[in-house]
Amino acid sequence: MLAVSISCPVFPSEDPDRVRQAVLNIFPGTELVLTEGTLSGETDNADHFSEQIRRQRILDSTRSMLVKGRNGDRSTVHLNKQAAYAGKISFTESKTILGTIKVIFSSDDITAFIGSLAPQTVDGEEVLI
């Protein structure tokens, strides 16, 4: 079973509605709550994220980031808020000036999840097994 936890800081200089929209552009339909300067929510749906990484042709970098962020039955990635507001997925380091959208994918079989979300490629094309 998949669980996706999303959180990101909302700084006083930021419009909370824009930060909310950035998250929803990547994970539409997620119920988000703003508490003490942090916007957070959970979903069990990564379909739009999956569509976006294919549309943007970033399967290899997505796979690399998911494998790098793996710890036990979860994998953590950080997304750029400004890119997300524009509807694009852009991975970033966890320490940035405006903060990131922190996404934690949890699954009973994280290896299989990573393989299905961001399969291996050859010459930019998915390897079908």
C-alpha cells in the first residue's frame, strides 16, 4: 500500500495560497492543512506525479533521487516550490532558502514502488519487463 506524506514551510514572505497551489499542482486532490507555518497533507495517489515525470522525460533523475532518498520502507525527495507552482517537477537539496516541498513515499515494497513509478530506461525509453 502506498502513502505519500507532503510537507513544506510557508514563510511570512510567501502567499499560503500559492504554496498550497504549488503542492496541488503536483499532488492534486490532497487535503492540506496549514499549522504553525507548515503546510502538510497525505495522499495515497501518485498518479499525477507519475504522469508529470513521464511528460517531462525525467524518469532517470526521478529514479536516482528515489533510490538516493530511500531509507527502509520509505523514500524522501525534495521538490522546488517555484517549479511546482509552474506545474513542473524539479528535485532540489533539502536545504534551500525558501524551503522545499518534502515528499515521503512509503510502501510495503518500496523497491517495487520505485520500479513502477520510475522504471529503468534505455536511451530514454522505459524498459518493459
